Amino acid sequence: MTDRTIVITGASDGIGAAAARQLAGSGARLILVGRSPEKTRAVAEAAGAEHFTADFARLDDVRTLAQQLSDAVGDGTLDVLANNAGGIFGDRTPTVDGYEKTIQVNHLAPFLLTNLLLPKLLASRASVINTSSVGHRLFGHIDVDDLDNAKKFSANKAYGDAKLANVLFTRSLHEKFHDDGLSAVAFHPGTVQTNFASDSSSIMRLVYRSFLGKLLLTSTDEGGAILRFFIEGTPGDTWFSGAYYDERTLSSKVNPQADDPALAEALWQRSAELVGL
């Protein structure tokens, strides 16, 4: 771990913050990204990490963040990018960029960030770790011509589509760049006791807040340990590039659309168009 540079988004709370605390003292250079300046600073100070603030509901924030990270890394390596920011939200209120918030925060923003950092990631033979969800196979069915779900919106469908997009993005990163040294993986961290779904109209919000939820949910520290497993792991040994994992277990239980290379490419092209790449 010594001399490695690790960037974790969604690090002001939840499993991102837990993983950061667990990685403190590992010898790695940690750079944390969160939406809340106060919470991100507090986690960073506790973990001995650097930090930046960005709201993924604003793509200009993502562009600024990419430049800040590039400047911070300088001539050094960027060894791990953990795209961990995300969530499930309420109604179909558009972002300032005009897109549905769930698909933007969970997919379009990390897609943009990863692509803007791609030269540095390739030069570093880096790992890109995408926090997905079992929701991708429960709720997801992507129409690349209706990523905003304008035809028929539900919070669960929007979330499932976004998490399916994470898996397809992982597959595309592997297909396009693994021969150049880049590795990518997507994983479900478990159903974790966090503030996840707190801003949502989804029934999942009730589960997360209920007594039953507290009995069934995984602890934040365990979810953070699963994220840490992929951050510290060696591609090709600990985990396989292009794959999807349920927690630490390689899984073949994916949404059928996840195995459609034509859809993966169409999503890549549509996403690039939407974020202006």
C-alpha cells in the first residue's frame, strides 16, 4: 500500500468514510471526495487524508474536481479511483444540468470523472472500483434513449438503471482499456446501515429506518471493509477485471442486460454525449 494514491468519492459518510478510516495508517496517500465540506473535512482529518468537495448533481463540480485531482497527483501515480458516491432519490426533479438526479449522481458524474482522469489512470495502470448494487438486477432495465426515465419514473427503477449502468461501465472500461493496464470492477457492498435512501420516496427508505432494517442490515464498518477489500486487492488475484461481485463473491447473478456488449457500447456513447465528452 505504501506510495499508492487512492481516491474515494462519497467519502463524507457511509462505507466511503468507513473505508477511509480503515485505510488510515496503511501508508497510502488518501484523497477523499464528499458533498458536505464539514463532514468530508472531519473524515479526512480523522483518517489523515486530503480532501476535496464536489456535488455530483453539478457536472461543473465534477470537471473542477478532475482538475483538482490531476493537480494534486501531479507527476505521481493515481492508483485507485473508487467511484463510491451515489444514492436513491425521490421524485424526478432535474439537476442543474437538466438530467434526472439518480442517473447523474450514480452514473453520469463518475463516468465523466473517470474519463477526465483517464490519461492519469492509464499511466498509473490503475484500478477503477465502482460501487454498484444488487438493485441493478432487481429493478434495472436500461433504455439508452430514455436514461432519465421520462416515460415512466419510479425511484426504484431509476436506481436500478443507474446501478446497472455501473456494471455496464465496468465492462466497457475492461474491454476498452484492460490491455493498456487498467482494471475495473463493480460490486454490491451489502445492504448497509447508512443514510442511504433518506432523501427518497422509495419503500427502501422505510426498510432502512425500521427496526427490522436494523436487524437485517450490514454494519457500515463491514460495508467499508468490503470496499477496502477491492481497494487493497490485486486485479487478477484478489478480484477479476470486468466482473461484478456480490460483496466479496464473484457473481454470475447479473441483470441479463449486463451481458449485452452492444448495450454497453451504446450506453458509453450516449453517456459521453450527455456529459460533453
